[in-house]
Amino acid sequence: MEDITLDLNRICLDKEDPMLNVEVRCNHGLLLHLKTSWFDNNPERRFWSCPYYGSNKCNFFLWRDGVVDERSKFILSKLVKKVKDMNEILKIMKAKEELVGAFSDRKIMEMEAESIFTQIEEQCSSFVKMKDEVKNTPQKTIEVKKIESFSSIFMFELDFVELNLL
């Protein structure tokens, strides 16, 4: 099954934002990538920060977007939860689809095996009829023994195959 990941940064990327092409560097001179906050207090708010931010080494942090109003925070958090829930449902549905496919494949194999066994039983029945016909013919006693021998070997192999498939 393919891995299904939730990439809200990619989904919510505004490709026409002129700030995407701006070079922002921290106090170390490192080129920073625009990130998106998904915390409840700053949902979908974009920013730049140094990888060393929070330690004593660097305090560079810059918001790209303004403050998000309370109503938008509420709606965004609900939408993010809904997207995550839908992603989980999608994973479950894909797993179920794989199971149904495997079950269908097994059913098809069982039906094919049943058809083959029916054909083998029909052939055995015709061998028995042939044996009976040959028995009723007085000059064919040698061939009867050959057919009986073949028939018993064939039936033994059929029983063996049937046991292995069960």
C-alpha cells in the first residue's frame, strides 16, 4: 500500500506570493526557508526562523503573515482536524480495498480449483466406465488389470492433491 501523508504546507502554499522568492538570512548568514505554523495559537501563519532559534546561539525569528483573528483560528483548526480525519479514513479505505482484492483473488482460485476437481472426477468416472466395459469383454483381461492399476494410482494422487489443498 502506498504511503498517504498529509502535507498541509504543500496544500496551502500560495505560489504567487512574492515573498517566496525573497532571500531571508539569519544572524549566522544561513539561508532560511519559509515555514508554516500549525499550532492552535498561530494556525497557517508563515515565518522564518534560524535552525538554532531558542538556544543562546541565535534569536532570529520573523513572521511573514500578520496575526490571525480568533474566528479564523477556530475555523482553521477545525479544517485541519477534518483534513487529518479524512486522511485516516482514506488510509482505512485503501487497506480495505487491498483486503477485498486479496479475498477476491482467493475466491477465484478456489473456483478454479473446484472446476479442475470436477473435471478430474468426470475423467475418473469415464475411466471406471471404460474399466467396466473392458471387464465385460472376455479377451481383455490384461488391459483391465492395467486400467485398474492406473485408476487406483490416479485416485490415490487425486486424494493426495485434495488433502494438500484443504
